[in-house]
Amino acid sequence: MPTEVRPVAVLPKVQPKAWLERLRARAAEAKPESGWTPSQGLAAVVRKEFADNVSGWRMVILVLLLLVTGVGSLYTAAQTIRTVVEATEAIPNFVFLRLFTGGSAQLPPLTSFMTFLAPLLGIALGFDAICGEQNRRTLSRILAQPIHRDAVINGKFLAGLLSIALTFAALLLGVGGLGLLMLGVPPTGDELLRLVAYGVLTIVYVAFWLALAILFSVVFQNAATSALASIAVWLFFSVFWDMVVGLAAGQDQIGLAIWLSRLSPGYLYSEAMVTLLTPTVRTLGPVTLEQVLGALEGVLPVGQSLLLIWPQAVGLVALTAICFAISYILFMRREIRA
């Protein structure tokens, strides 16, 4: 019995370009009808967290604390400037910047308060960012919505960063306005640029503590433990790190002491802040007596001061990126159950 020969179907050749177009068309058809995109999920998280931060009592209390210390330091600096002007009958150079760097024996300058108290704002905004959602059992509900997991942690960090930027922008504008009313001397263009750079530097410095607090909120499941860990790191670098550097470097090894001190984010911020708000600072390293005697007196332009603090600013940005990257990786790999 002869076998029936069936014709073999020949598949048409598909060009790579046509295949790519078909894949894109299918991907477009697979999108939900609502048009929800990952960027919209991130924006929703940022709006919600920013509203919670601005209306929360913890931020109100910390802003009032910074405002009270700022007004007190401003009043002390203005009185000191008036005393100097009455004694010398001449207005000193960069008088507007002296409102932020001037102080007295009773009250330190505003910049010292910022170095010590500003990290508390970042810690307060981030210590319960993730573990607080887990304790309230709302994290699984958020992820059940059309919101990607990375949008949650990115949105919380961006909302905290926006809250910090708004707080310090308002604080600098308020202090500058009061100083203008008390002294009657407007700031120059050089002083305005230095104050803007100082504000950006302060935001980056507080953003590091925000990223560190978010990292602890991912590592620990209890908000109290996360807050204690963040405050412990803050106290260690603010109070005890100078003692550790003094014991490790001794009296003679000045270069080693400066290198160890620069491992502290607060020291990096202080170096950059002093260089920005004191235009007469021309170097940040140790100098010899011959170099001091041979140096020319004068002030640095804004561009040269920014170049001088560039390593400190990059160091603060790198520390912030490292802390947030670690918290991002740990959060993305965590198993979250309902």
C-alpha cells in the first residue's frame, strides 16, 4: 500500500526587525487599561510620604528646635557685630556671613548648632521608614497595589530629601531676612552664592543621616531599635570620635589625626562649611610656620572655595549613596509576607 506523502509546511522567515516590532506591539497590548506606570507609583509614594512628613509632629518639633536655636544665635551674632562696628567705626568684610559664623561665650554660632542638631532631622524622618510599615502591617498592602517594591524605598528617601530641602531653605531664608532687618546691610552676590552652596551642603549632610536611618529601619524590625542605633552612631561621631582620634594619633602625628577625623561625616561637613562661610580660609591641611608667614593675605573667590571643598562634598555624597544602596539591596531581597 503506497504511503501518502504529506506536504511539509514551510514557515516564513521572520526578520529580526519585524520580530522586534511584534514584541513591542504585544508588550503594548499587555499594559493595563488604566495606564498605570512605575513612575506614577513612585510619585504616589513621594506625595503621600511628603505630606506625612510635613504634617507630622516629629518634624514640627525639630523645626521649632532649629528655629529657636537659629534665632538665638542670630541675635547673639548681630549684637557682636554691632559691638565691633561701634568700637572700630567700620563695617567688617562679609558682615552678612558673620551672622552665621559669629557667636559669643554664652552661645555658639548657628553653624555649630547645625552640625550637631541637623542630623536629628534626618534620623527622625527615616528611622521607621520600613520597619514602621511592617509593624503596622501596611507594607504588604502597599505592595499588593500596582506599586513596585523599589518605588516604596525610593519614594520614602525622595520624600525625606524634599522635606529636608524645604526645611533648610525656609530656615536660611528666615534667618537671612531677620539678619537683614537687624543689620540693614544687604548681602553681596558673593555672599549669596556662598549661602546657597552652604544650604546645598547641609542638605547633603542631613541626607546621609536619612539614608543611614533608612538602612537601620531595613535591618531591624523594631522602630525603637532602629532609632537607638541611629542615635548611637550620631553620638559616637559627634562626641566620642574626637577622643578616639586623639588616643590613636597622639600629639605629634597631626597628619594622621586629620586623616582619621575625616572619616567622620560631621568633620567633613564642618571643614566644608568653614571654608564656604569664611572666605579667608585658603587651605584645609596642616601648614608650617614658614607657609603661614609667606602666605598672602586675601580672600578666595567662590569658585576656588568650591574647588577646595570638592573632596569633602564628594565624600558626603559617596557615604549617602553607599548607605542607601545597601538598604536598597537588603529591602529588594527581603521576603515580605502578608
